[in-house]
Amino acid sequence: MLTLQIVRRFCAASTFTSAKNAVLCNGRNNVLKNSRNLLNVDQPVLFKLKKERDPEKLFNLFKLNANNKVLVENRFAFEDTVGRLAGAGRFDYIECLLEQQKALPQGRREGFVIRIIMLYGKAGMMRHALNTFFDMHLYGCRRTVKSFNATLMILTKSRDINMIESFLRDVPMRFEIAIDLMSLNIVVNTFCEMLILDKAYMLMVEAEKSGLCPDVVTYTILISAFYKARRWEFANGLWNLMVLKGCPPNLATFNVRIQFLANIGRAWEANELLALMHTAKVIPDEITYNLVIKAFFLARRPDMVERVCSDFYRRGYKPNEKIYQTIIHYLCKSGDYDLAFTKCQESMKCNHFPSLHSIYMLLQGLWKNNRRDKAIYIMTLVRKRVPPYKKDQLQAMQSILSYG
């Protein structure tokens, strides 16, 4: 490469213009060659890692290129390699590779260490993930709530209540970390998944007393869990509490409540909640409409299904696979095979294919009710599916037309 002084000298001497152009051109060519060489060195590494299936060879290849910047900064290559080594049960290889990464200059970046923590967690090596967090100062890396939350998320997979509570209580004080809403929501969600709903609620209350106000995500997690547990009085109370605290429900919160109302057959209340969403300027999505449509099917009100669908189309929505599935399934159950056929061909032409069970029901209903031309047409569309159905599935559908 030319030094800056030489370049300036060439630029200052007009008599050497042609020489300057030639040298600069050569310089550019050298840069291009160097960049191509880098690509030729680095790109095959990622390709070879992806292609290698032998755990030992994969480990050696990764270790050999451990300082390669392209590899070090590629989190997908790390995730793929660690995932495959974990699948092969070679946790010793994972430990060797990740511990080697800590010694790199990138080990002083919290984001890089978080990636190592998450990779240990993905491999189920919880103790190594915890040690990585506790030893961050050894790499000259500062801990913040981000690395705390990453470690907490890994720890919750253990489902060890005492360990989770101890980490949440002691570690922030030890390292002077101020926990945030994400910390709270991680633990609340874990307790709800473990069906310890009262403990999850009390955790939210204690956090609020400490100055950490729950957000709509916290309330939605709890409301959903209490509805699933059929403790709807408590869930409704949380909804009211959330509104009183000045925390308006969002789309997810509305969908959780509408789903509960649909499941217990309160279609009209679900529809009222849909109307309330428009008033509150919360835009419903396809999931919202699908739930209300299902609620009116269960209430045996096809007229209201039609009205909800009309409103759906009027607002510029297009049916997705789940909405078509719901409509076709319940039309078949109610015996309205002609309308189910119309909706099914609409759906299939958009490459939205209902479940196999729904197709079986439709074919059987059309065939038994002397709508055989329609049944044959549905089979024609079925054969055009991309990707195609399996051979045994096609044979099962064809047998319906053969034997009725």
C-alpha cells in the first residue's frame, strides 16, 4: 500500500499524473485482491462449519478458527455449533469453546458475554452460565441489568423456586444492579407457567411497593394465567386494577379476555369487547376476529358470524389460514357444506389449506349430500397444494370419494 506522503507527493506533481493514476489503480486492485482473499479465507469457514456433521471435527474446526473475526462476530454460527454439540452430548467441547471466547478482546463487551451466557443456557449448562455472570469482572466486563436478566432467564428454566428467588433477592444488592420491568416480568411469567399464581401476584405487589410499577405486560401475563386457571373473578379484578392504575389494556390483553369469553360461550360479551377496542383505539387483529367468530359459531349464531365477517372485510382485513380454518371447521360441524365448500375453495386458492380433519369432514359431507362434483373439485385443489400432501394422506382423502 502507498503511504499518505507518497500519495500527496504524486498529487502535488502534475508532471506525474499518469504515473499517479497507474499507482492508484494498482493500489485499488491490491485492496480488491486483499478483500477477495479475506472472503476466500473467511467464507469457507462458515460453510465448513455448517457442513460438518462429526462432533469432534466440528469442534476442532471451530477451535482452529476461534480468533477469526468473521466467526467470532457471527452469533448464528455459534448457536448452530453449540446446538449440534449439545445434541451430540459433547458438553466438554462446548465448555472448551466458550471459555476460550471469554479470553478474547470481545470478552470485555457485555453483549458478547451475554451471548456466552445464553449459549450455555441453550446447552442446558446452567452452572456454567451462572459462573460466567459471576466472573464477568475477571474479563474486565461491567455487569448491568441486561446481563442480570439474561442469567435470570436461564435460571428460570430450572424451575427451582428457591434458587430463582435467591438470585432475584441477593444478586442485585451484591452487584448494585437496579432490576427493571423485564426482570419482574421474567419471574412473574415463570411462576405463572409453574401455576404458582398467588406467588406471581404477590411478587408484582411487592415490586410495586419497592417503586417498580408493573406494566401492561405484567398484567397481561397474570390475567391470562388466572383465566386459564378458571379463576375469572381474580382475572377480572386484575383488569379493573390495571385500568384504575392508569395502565390501559393493549391488543394482547384484549385478546386474552376475548379468548376466555369465547371459551365459556359468552359470545355477546366477546363481541362487546371487540366494539370497545375500536372505542379505545386499540386496533383488533386477525386473532381477535377469529376468536369472536369462533364464539358465535359455538353459540350457534351463524347470522352474527356473517356480521362479524362483514365488519372484518369492511375494515380492510383479509382472512388468514386460521380464520378460514375456524369458518370451514364449524360450517362442516353445523352441516352447511355448500358454504363450507365456497370458503374452502377461496382458502385453497390463496394457498391457505385447512386441517386434514376439516377436509375429511367436508369431503364426507359433500359426498353424502350428493355434492359429488364439488367434492371432486376440492380433491383437484388438494392435489395442487405446495408443498404436496403425503401419499397416505392423499389416499385417505381419495378413499372418501371412492366409498363415501
